[in-house]
Amino acid sequence: MQTSGAVELKLAQHAAGLTFESLSSTAVEQAQIFVADTLSVGVAGSRVAELEPLMRAVKGWGTQTSVGVWGQNWCADPSQAVLLNAFQIHCQEFDCLHEGAVLHAMATLLPVLSAQTQISVDPVSGRQFLTAVAAGVDVACTLGLAANQGLRFFRPATAGGFGAVAGLANLRGFDAQQTLSAFGHQLAQVSGTMQGHTEGSVILPFQVGVNARAAWQSCDLTAAGFPSLANPITGKFGYLPLFEGDFDIGSLFDELGQVWRVEQLSHKPFPSGRACHGGVEGLMALRREHGFAVEQVKRITVKGPPLINHLVNRPPIQNPSPNYARLCMPYVLAKVLQHGEIEPTHYNQDALRDPVTFALSQKVTMVSDGNPDPNTFAPQTVTVELTNGECLVKVLSEVLASPSRRLGKEARDKKFKSCWALAKTTLETPDTIMAQLEQLQTLEDVRPLLARLTSNNISGESNAIKR
């Protein structure tokens, strides 16, 4: 175990000192890919019904209107826009993640970087933006990978918030001591338990939004010179001892600057909890290979690590909430049986009330394989028993869109366009922004690109606020 303070300083030095020239070409390529994926998912999140009451509350929390809310036609105070955009990224369970760390590092990170870019007096280049992405993902995932036990708190919100601090600190030009100070302010605000996940509640993406906003506020507090903490990560009541309990981060230090965590992110090709993806992929593959009809299915069994059972092995219920359904393997696989796929519209009210879906969900069972690793999603085995006694089996050693089975460009582009079409308000066609995102590292000013995420096409220059 590192001595008190060494962990904090090492992470702060890495975040503050990272430059674009340090990054591998693969890290840059994957950062661009996952920026595009995350922005599109955030735009799609503007459509969900649960956003409306949150927006009514947020509109009373600030008077500035300088940062756009993605997929919509209005702007908000920077910290509140950060909250809303982070919520929109995670609210459909469609955003990328780091499987080993069990967290969605981009959900808290990208909204703060986008907001900072939009209010910046000076242009923010694509190289600066991508460097901040890499810094934030590194810090968040390092904290997640340090955990030796399963989730007690909601790591995408908690560790994700520290990643957002690291990325924003890099983009604002903080030195290591300022970054360490911002980590201390983040500890004072960090929150998010697994109760929201247990209940399948929309509180889950709200927790992501709250911690993203906290990261913004943490950096503001540091910039204003507000006193902070010395040991917010490993102190007696610091983040790792309090939120993770059993941890080992020292072995990860040698990989900082050598292994880029952004290269290890996984897409979500399906709008559901990542723990559902093996079941979805396995069922779709067996259906393609054997061509059985829905009425021929007697039982579906998904066997996998304890983590996936913990995250999505919840009983099917009639008329579930959208968030419950997204995190319910029986519901998700029932929709796949009905429609051959799972898509965001399958969580609309009529779809949630469908009695056929509920009946089919009764056929799905999950079984733990007893894997001793509390933070792994694979391997998974999907078994379909037919009414004629035939038993069909699909074994997945790695789940689709993990780093060893990356999602191809055609599939990525299809997802981007389908998400873009779900924007709450009409946006310009996605072709221009897709082309720019593919060349993000070459852009001298990212602000015009980000303006395209809202229908009123806000200019970063016209709304500049000095930071």
C-alpha cells in the first residue's frame, strides 16, 4: 500500500502533466471513437420521459444560459447543464464503459469538458480536448481497477466524478497541487450508492449527473483558492478506504502513462445494462443459427459471473419502470425474442405494459457460475431449451464490443445515427458532426462542433465566460 498522500499526488501529477504528445496513436483513435459514441448517446437521452421533472427542477437552480443541453433547444447554467448532459448520457444504459473497472468513465467526464470548451474565451483544440479525455479516463479507471471487492457504491458516479475532476483540471491547465486540491473538494461531495441500481431507479443516472456537477464545482473551488484536503484518496476516511474498502492501487501506478485506459473501453451495442449484453448476443446468435420460433422456446438460461447476476438478475414485473426494465435480463431477452433485437423504443410506456413481453420474460432464468472475480462480465453461457427437447448452447468468452471484439465502423455509425434521430428537438443532419468527430485531433476549435449538439446552435465565443 502506498504511504498516505503518495497516491493522491501521483494521480494529480499524471492528470496535470499529460500532453497530447504522450498519447499513443491507438489512445487518440479510441478517444475520438468514444467521444463520438458518448455525444450521440447523450443526444438520444434527451428523449426519455424521466428527464422532464428533472429539467423543471434544474431550471430554478441557475440564471446563466451559456451551456447547451444536448439534443434540446435551450441552455443552462454551466454546472446544471453538466448535470443534465451527464444524466442524458447514462439514462438509457447505452453509454460506453470500462469493464474491468466496472464504470462509465465518459458519462461524468464528457459533460464537464464540453461545458468548459463552450464557455472558454480562447479556442479549445481537438488535441487539448482528447488529452483531457485520456487524463480523466485514466484516473477514473485506475480508481475502479484498484477495488478488490464488488460494488457497494455506484462506481460510475463516485470514481467517475474523480475522473471528471482530472480531465477538467487538465483542460483548465491546473498544476498537480491544484488538481490534488480539486480531488479534495470532490471527496467532500462524492455520492451514490447501489440502492438505485437495486431498485432499478432513475436515481442511478441522476447520481452520475450529481457527481459530474460536483467535479465542475470542485475545480471552481480550487480556482477560487478555497482550502482543501491533503489525502482525499487514501486517507483514513478518503475515497478508497471508505467507498471501496478492500483495494490495491500501488500496482497500477507503473501503468500510468504506459497503458491508456481509453483504449480499454467497451461500446454498448444494445441499450441495456452491459451485464445483459452477453444474454442478448447469445440469444440473437442462436436464433440466427437455428431459426427457432418464439413459440418453440421453453426456457432460456444465462449463466455467468456473480457480477452480472448482481446487476441484472431481477425478477420480471408487470409494468416496470424504464430503468428497471433496462437492468432486467428477463425483460430485455423477452423483447429480443419478440422483435429480434432490443432498441430504445422498447422502453416506452406501451412497450413496458405489453403482456406478451411479460409472459415471455417468465421463461428467462439466470445462474451464477461462482467466478471468484467480483468485477468481471465474462464468460457467459446462453442456453435455449426448445419444446421438442432440443438444447441449444452459446458460449461467449468475451462479450461483443469489448476491446478484444471491437465494434466495427459500420455498426458504430449506425448507432450514432439512430441515437441522433432520437434528439428531443430537430438537429441538423449528423453527417457533418460525424466527419468532424472522426478528425477531432485536427480541429483548432472544438466549439463549433459542440454547438451542433443543440438546435439553437450556440456559439462558444458569443457565450464566453472567463475561467
